Amino acid sequence: MYQVALALFCISLALIYKLCKSNRDYWPKRIAYDKKSSLLGLSWDLLVGSRTLFELTRDLYNKFPDAPAVGTFRFHPTLVLRDPQNIEVVMTGDFSTFNDRGIDVDGHVDKLADNVTFMNGIRWKLTRQKMTPLFTAAKLRNMYYIMDKSGRDFVDYLQRGPKKQAFDILSTYCSASIAASVFGIHTEKSTMDSPFLEMAQKAVKPTTSLNLKIALVTLFPKLMSILQLCVELQRGLCETPPPATKSSRPTRSWPRRRFFFIAGVEPSATSMFFALFELAKHPDILDKLHEEVDDLFERSNDNPTYEDVNNMKYLDMVLDESMRIHPAIGDVLRRCTKTGGVLPVGQIHVDKGTLIHIPVYALHRDPKYYPEPEKFLPERFATKEKEHYKLHLHAFRRRPPHVLG
């Protein structure tokens, strides 16, 4: 038995070595390639290192300043794109070839992952078509009075002096605002007293087990699908399910509702936190923004409308610049779904199954597109220059803002 186990272990090592060796030989004849990367590529660096994925792709981005893309691997050939034109092709131009999210999650096994973030193919397309109308300007305008009340309740909440860290306070506000606006859950007294609030925050609070699961799903998607299926089968054999009732039947809409909440709270709280962080470091910009806010409330008699808020130009510039320096999502992943994909800059032929990273964090800090990228300069998004910078800011977002990605 010992000899058999040892033989299987050696065979596994040999297969892994052969796979990694073939991956290392895949890119050198095609495009720029990091020869000093570890044998397992980004997968190993992400698993054992202390840096995040967007930091790893940033390093590859900066290492080859003249290349349109950089080749690496994550158990599969992987591209890190550098040129905005190639990024636009992947995200919008040839979307049918590059629409896969690059993460394989079985929605039948992991019900909560069965949402538009992880769906692929035709199911993603149909789900997006159903959800896109929820993000029109008319829908947001109809919810504005709830968001306005949430903001006023938040001011009262701050005056009570909550004993929390700054980010936790902002996360509490975003949770309460979304619970009230999207789910309609709040008390008459205050949206900050929502009974949904504590439960919802526990549901999205990061834990070691959750972070480990996310890492394993990212690195070994097929293996995790098999393990999840085995766990579900074991539960089905060991547990006797209660009789189904109308109220106990699972609903398809719950994963989508959870998506609304998670996608709304964390990015919003992160963007607000870093905007306040930059304003605290630049009191002159804070004073200028404060003047715009005071002027708005004075003109609107302390009751600004949806249109009034949308017309706050300097606030928009501050948020654009803050999200440039501190993007809520530092790296976006896609996967080629069919053979024949071609990226125009560099004429890079992309085979089916190739993973593609869009290094948002690195693009936003490239002096080629943003002079003095480390400086907080909201004026770079002033009217005259805004279109030029918007071309590269979130280069993958060149579509109507209400269309889900």
C-alpha cells in the first residue's frame, strides 16, 4: 500500500512538472514573458506570498513597459494586458470571445454563488438582461428619497459617537442605505436602526475560512467544484430533509439579492473611505468641496434633489480621482471562450482557455496616461480633460453606466 501511494505521488509530481514546463514554453516565442517567475506562476505567488493579485499583476505590468501584453500562467496560459485598445477589445469589442469570468463555480452546488458575478455564457446574458433595467436613472430617481433619508439618519448616527473604526462606520451606513433602498427593510424611526443590519454585516464579514475558500476557488476551480459536490452528496446521504413547504422551498432570487447587497456595500464603503482619506490629506481640496456642498444646500433650501446631486461637478471630480488612485477592484479577470481571438495591438493570437488579467490598479498609476500618478489632483477630470482621462479610467467600463458587467 505504501509503495502504491508513493508511486501515485511521484506520478502526480511528474505530471505537475510537465504541465508547468509546457506552460513556461508557451509564451516566450509569442510575447514578452517573465522568465524569473516561479514554476507555478501567479498561482504559487498568490498562494504562499503576502501580496494580493493586483499587486502581482502590477509588477508584471511595470516590468515590461513597452509590451502590449505580458505572458505568464496560472495552471493555464495567462495574459496580463497593458494596452487600453486591447482591453477595450476584450471587454466590449469582441465580447463574445472574452465574456467568460475565468472562475468556474457550480451554481447547483453553491447556490449563493449563482449570481451575475460568477455566471458564464448564455445564463449570464439572460440574467443580465433581467437585471439591467433595475439600474436605470428613473429607478435611481425613485429611490432617491430613501437614500436622502439614509444620509440624514447617518448624520444623527455620527452625532451619537459610534465606537467603531472609520471603515466600519461607512460600511454600516452603506449596509443600512442599501437595506432600506433595495430591500425596503428599516424602521420608521431611522434607517440606521434596521433589524436587517447586524445580520447582513455578519453575512459579508470576511473570515479566514471564507478567504481560504475564495483563494481555492480562484486557484483550483475544477477541484473545488468536485469537493463541493462530494460534500453535498454526503449531506444528502446522512441527513433526512424536512418535508418541503411553500415557504421553505429555495428561491432563485436569493443569490441575486445577496449579490445586490455585497456588490453595493463593500465597493461603496471602500470608495467613500479612500475619498475621505485623500480629503483629510488635502485640506485645500476639502475646503473647495465643502464650499460646493454648502452652496448646494443653500440653493436647494436644505432639500437637494436627485438632479442637484448629479450636477455636483467638483464632487464628481474628487470621486473620479479617488477611485483612480484607490480602485475598489484592482484586477479584472476574463477567459477566452473560443479559438481565434486576436488582440489588435501586437497581433496577439489568444487560444481558447487562456486567462486574461486587466490590471486596473497598474493602469490607473501609469504616468503614460496620468502625469504625476501618485498625486491627488481632481482637476485632471475637469471638463476639458475629462474625456481624455475617462478613456483610460476603468478602460473596461466604456459602456452605458447602467449595464451590468
